[in-house]
Amino acid sequence: MTTAERFQELPLEEVMGDRFGRYSKYIIQDRAIPDARDGLKPVQRRILYAMFHEGNTHDKPFRKSAKTVGHVIGNYHPHGDSSVYEAMVRLSQDWKARHMLIEMHGNNGSVDGDPPAAMRYTEARLSAIASEMLRDIGKRTVEFVPNFDDQDMEPTVLPSRFPNLLVNGATGISAGYATDIPPHNLAETIDAALMRLEKPECSIDELMTVIKGPDFPTGGIIQGAEGIRKAYETGKGKIIIRSKAFIEQIKGGKEQIVVTEIPYDVNKAHLVKKIDELRVEKKLEGIADIRDESDRTGLRIVIELKKDVDGQGILNYLYKSTELQINYNFNMIAIHNRRPTMMTLPLMLDSYIDHQKEVVTKRSEYDLQKAKDRLHIVEGLMKALSILDDVIKTIRASKDKRDAKDNLIAQFDFTEAQAEAIVSLQLYRLTNTDITELRAEDESLRKTIIELTEIINNEKQLIKVIKSELLDIKKRFAEPRRSDIEAEIQEIKITLDVLVPSEDVVVTVTKDGYVKRTSIRSHAASNGQDFAMKESDYLLYEATLNTQHHLLLFTNKGNYIYQPVHELPDIRWKDLGQHISSIVPIEDSEEIIEVIGIERFDQENTFILTATRSGQIKRSPLSEYAVTRYSKPVRTMNLKNDDEMIFAGLISDNKEVLLTSYLSYSLRFDIEEIPVTGVKTGGVKGMNLKDNDHLVSVNMLNKSAEQDIMVITHRGAVKRMSVSEIEISSRAKRGVVTLKELKANPHRIYAVIAVDSDDTIKITTAKHIEETLAVSSFTKADRYSNGSLKIDVSNDGDLVLVKVLPKENNE
């Protein structure tokens, strides 16, 4: 052969496509998806057959697992030993299989996900029910094919005398297909098969009167009859599996949740760890302790609660946020007629029944042939005994065995088989009594032949046999149901007070972004003094809130940070808070401009008003600010170019807005002028600003009441002015001037604050000089006055904060 003939030039895509196609076909048909007839994957079938073939059955002693694994690899399954041993272990785990097909001595893993002992330590044998999977396999009931090295034969399917696919379920992932078939109760499954035999056209509803739904080895509560029905009808459906749990009273007026059954395929150790993490991370304040008290008598997880905590509420939260309750999705794919097929319940039962008809028919044919062969021999022996002396004479006169047989055939018309039986007879069998035994056998064989012929030729008789054998298996192996089924999926409602015990705390936020919550006790012990913060920092927000309230922190980048109060770090009054960036990632240049404490988000006619340096303004409903995912800042205002947000405030209907710019222009208009828009919009133009001007202050005024404002300039001048000096106008205008323009060193607006006559304002400078001014000590000035200088900016430093003191602080 020349080199040219040895090599082919083919495009890579073609080769890849072809090879991957072949590989996919192989793993779908011969690895990951079970056969619809016996419910087994090839590796499982090979393990069971190898054990059966070696006589490693339930009525014999256990045998080392390694011996079986070696046998399976050497004769039938040319893959890694771990894949064989793992499949073998799974078949023996009573929390994975509804009826174990293998019994194992030694450590075969646990529901906590512990690995099994190595195969050199464990011992195994087939279980009693596995023998029913293999019964009659020696009677040519199933097709055998050569194994991988053509040295031996292996079965393509097992006789499977019970519907194993439904009873033990299956999970598997292959190329383009995955399967998830849950385990079912043996008695119910057999009843469904019997109903289908009786009435081949029965509906899903009729079948569901006997087969209620899955029955998991780990028990639990299944919710969603509609999902089960849909799965039986289409092959796909969703159910909820919930743990069985109850609430116990313990001493000290406390409660504890006791879990006795967990959902199928859930790792118990992971579940306990996850619940404990919720406790450690303070996501669930009500749990005092969690213990796994499981032992050989059964599973028991105890969740001890703190005093006065509602157990049902905590249990609901655990159902929702841990694997104490899971979704199970049916995806019933099996290999039917050598191709992956989405199986409905009727199709599963039918493919099983068709397989059984074939098995019983082939077995009957095999038995019939055997009976006919034996009858032929018995007839020959009876004839020989009736002419015994002649037969003996003929044999004695013959040269050898062959000659004797030929003479018998020639003289007395015996057949080859009969002659063989006669010459092989032992002398003691020639006693006279034997004829009665032969006659009895003759009679019994004739009866058997009639029965077997009837089974082969009459469908009704065949069905009758299948039924009686299924009933026999049901009688011997049926177990009571473990999973309870509830028709409705229960809606889980969680109220915040379940998760967060109600407690009043002092919440503080500093300008540099340090946040914390402090217990009332720690605050009182320090008398509200000696608050810990950095030298250049100052307090932006301080309020007493409840742990069930929420905090909104607005930043200059047009974002807000949503923080439930109970998730804020709990830190003493005299210790430095935690920086907001360690809780929620924010940009380096992003800083907090405003903080609002919110009790509930469902307040009617309540809005959040935001405004930017360039005069954009918007209002959005408060309800839209509640979010469920808050691990990063949420956009609240779309900013253009280098604009930044300067204000955020809570506002209700029936208000007016007062905007004041750096160059002292003030504009007053009704809140209704600002349309209500969504959280992520950019807003509308609030004020028409000059080129070198920007918005400094936003105030919300009461419509009817006579109100004053305090105007503070960057040079430290303060004046009191009545709001009525600024006449009401409409949005997007320039506004009126509220300071007198000086040629040299003119005053510019630092802040404008709406006040009542009995208020006190506090002004803080960069050098931590604080000046407290009573509003009543100022006379009202007009728009063209610049007020009186109260702060010496050149000595005390620039202004950093102006705020109205809370009424109770007014001395």
C-alpha cells in the first residue's frame, strides 16, 4: 500500500462532526441513559449480570467488591474501576435506591456525602429483589451479544421481572440529553402495570388512582399533584419536595424545629452547614443552635431557637432559602427502541409490558422445547422397559456403544436420542418399580406441554401468567409508602419580623462613608458623646431606627445604596464604623451626599426627589426604591457628562420646591410641576442656569404655612428671609436674585435651609469650629441684603456643614 493510499485528506469540520456524532450516539445509547425495559444503564446491567454469573447471589455469602469489579472490567465493561465501583455502591445505597439491587457489607457512603470505603474493604452480593431482575436469563429470554473482546457473551437487557425504571428511577447526563426519573413505590407501580394489562387504553387519571406519584427512599412531602400529572402525561413536570419537620416546645419558653426527613438527593451535612451559616452571618437572628442528632435509628436535625422566636416563621424561611425544600424536575428520558425518547407514564408501562410478553413467550418456548425433548426420551425408556429382555440381548450382542445404538435403532425403531438414553441407563434403573415413575413423569410432561403451548398461542393466557408473577413479586417485596403527597404547592410567606427581631438602634453615617448601628445601651452609656470618627470627618446622619427599617444612602454619582438596618455592622458608639465600600463596592470618587431612613416602602403619595448640580430634577415613587438584590449600588439618576447629584430627599404631595443656585438665583414652584418618573430616568430641567452657575440648594416648603429660610454664604454671612420674598413661578426658569451682588469679593450661596422661627441651626467649619445660631435672634431681611457675618472664614476655615438641630437638642 502506498503512502498516498494510507492517508486521506478531509476537512477538520467533517472529521470532528463525524467523530463527535459517533461519540454522542455511544454515550447516549450505551452509557448515561437507562433502557426503558429494565431501567438499567449498561454498567449497572453488567455488574448485576457478572455477579449473577459468578453465583454471587443473595442466598450465598458476601464476596469482596474488588473481585466483582475486576470481573466486570475484565469481561464486560472496559472502563475505569472507579466508575464500576461507584455504580455498584450507588446500587447499594438505601437513600438513593428505593429497592437496593446490591447488598453491601462495610462503609458504602452516607447521606452526608461521605465517600464509601475502598473496594478492597467492602463486600457485596445481589439482593433478593435483584434476583428477580435476572430470573430466567438462562432460558434464552433476552438477546445476548459478544462482549468487547468477543471472548464471552453478555445480555443487551435483563428479563427484569418488575418495572425497575419506575421503581428505582434514574438520573444521567449525556450529550444533548439528560434524564431525571424519580423512584416510585413498588406496589403502586405493579398495580399500574396490572391496570394497563387489564385495560391497555386506560387514561393517566385512571392510572393515577393507583400510582399516586413518586416515592422517595428518603421520604419527605411531595407537593404539586398537577406537576406529577403533567410529568406522567408529557415526561416533564415540576414538583416541590419538602422536609418533614415539626416544632417542639422546650424549657425556658423556647421552641425547636426537628427535621426527621429531608428531600431526595440532598446532602445532609451541607444542609446543616448552610443553616448554621445563616446563623453565623446573622441573616437569621432567631436561631440559637443547630445540631445533627441523626443515629442508626434515623435522621434527626434539631434547630434550637432563641426565646420568643416564632418557630413556624423560621421554618418557612428555611424552606425558602435552604435545601430543606427543593424543586424536582421530571425529565423522563429513556432508551426506547434504541433511541432516546421522552417517556410518558403509559409509554413506560407499555414498553415494560411488551418486554415482559417477549420474555415470558421466549421462556415458554424454551421450556416447551425442553419438555418435548424429555417426553421423547421418557417415551423411549417406557418402550424399552416393556421389551427389556430383547433390548439387553441386543446390547450384549453388540461390539461397542455405537454399534449398540445402531442395532437398537435398526431393530426396535428407537431414535438416536432415545437409543443414547437407553445405552446410558444404569443397571439399577432396570428394576420394575421405575415404570411407575416414568408414567407419572410422562403425564406431568404432557400437561406442561399443553400449558406452555397455550401461553405461546393465547395472548390472554400470556397476560394471566405475567399478572400472577407480578402479584407474587408485590406480595414478597412491597413496602409501605415513604413520601407523603399533597395536591397543592404551599405558598411560603415570610415576614421581616421572623428574620429580624425588632430592636431600636442608633444609626450613624459620616460624610466619609463610615456606617454603623449602635445599641441604645451603648449610646446611652456614652451619653451620645465621644462618637468615634476620623479627624477630618463629620457626622452626616444620626437617627434612632428599628432593625426592621431600611436605609437609603445616596451618592454624588447618581446612585443609591439600599441597606436593611439589621444588616448594618453592630459597633459600639465609641468605636469607628465600617466603611461603606467594604459592604457595597463603590467608586473611589463616589461619596455619600444624603441618607434617608425608611420604615416602609408602601407609603402612598410619597416620593423621593433628587437633583443634580446642573439643575436637573426628578421625583420617583418611594415604592420603586425597594430592591431585593442590593450587593452593589443601584442607579437612581442618569447623569450627563460630568454632572453630579447634590440632593435627595423624601417628599409628599402638597409641597413647593425652592431651588437656589451658587450665584444666588432662587426659583420657587409647585411640586406638581415635576412629573413622576421611574427610578432610572434622568429627570427634567428644574432651573435654567447661567453658564458659570450651578445648583447648590433644594428645599421643600409647605404650601400654606408662612415659612422662613436661612441663607448662608460662602463668606460666613447669614440672613433670615421670608419665603414670600420669592414669588411662586414655574419650573425651568432663571428665578430671582436673593443676594446683593458686590463688585469686590461677592457673596456666593453656600446653603439655604427652610426653618421655623423656633429652630436652631449649627454651622461647622473645616477647623471643627461650631457656631450655633437661634433663628429667632435674626430679624427678617429682604432679597437684596447680604445678612451679617457670623463666621470668620479666613481664621476658622471654610464651611463644611450647615444643619438644623433636632428640636429636642435645642437648648
